[in-house]
Amino acid sequence: MKKIATFAAILLFSYIGFAQKGAKIEFKAKNNTIDYGTINKQSDNGIRSFEYTNTGDAPLIIYSVQSTSSCTVLSKQNETVLPGKSSKIDIKYNIVPGPIRKTITVESNAINYDNGRIPLKIKGEVTSL
């Protein structure tokens, strides 16, 4: 019994020691993807928002948001979000008939993504009718 208690104590302290402290970003969109579905060129403005929350214990800093050529980032790019607070990244897809498959890259100080780089994706289909 004493060995089990000692092992449990060592395991607990190891877990605490390896817990990462810092900013963490969690996006509301499943798999960090917004699905436009099938939209009509005349009836959709192409604007969508990636909502996120800082789930870490330090301020989250968004350094930049880079988009592909047919996407425009509408929201402020340099932003600090305090722990527990939420914000959003607004993007506008320039509506062109055909499939939508684009990636937006967010650069931040988030420790839960490699080098703080988070890929966001949009997908869907645009019809001209």
C-alpha cells in the first residue's frame, strides 16, 4: 500500500510539473473549419467569423492573420485577449462561382499549437444562380 501511495504522489507531482502555463486558443468552429455550404453569389456577402476563447492562464496575443488571395481579413489583426475572454476573426470570401477551399493562418503566442501557428479553413460551394 505504501508503494502505491508513493507512486501516486510521484505521478501527481510529475503531472503538475509538466502542466504548461501560457496562452491557449480554442476555436468554436469544429476542426477550426467554417463550412459555407452551398451559397448563391447574389444572396451572400461572404462574411463569416471564427470565434475563439483564450483558455490559458496568460494573455493571448494575435500577431497576424494571413489569408489566401481570395480571402480578406476584416477584423483587427494585432489583438490581446485576456484569459477566459473571447474574441473573433472576421473574414470575407470574395464570392466566385465554384468550390471554396481556403486556409487562413493565425500567428499567436498560443502554446497549444506548434509555434503558435493555427490553420483555419473555409470550405463550401458557390453557385451563380
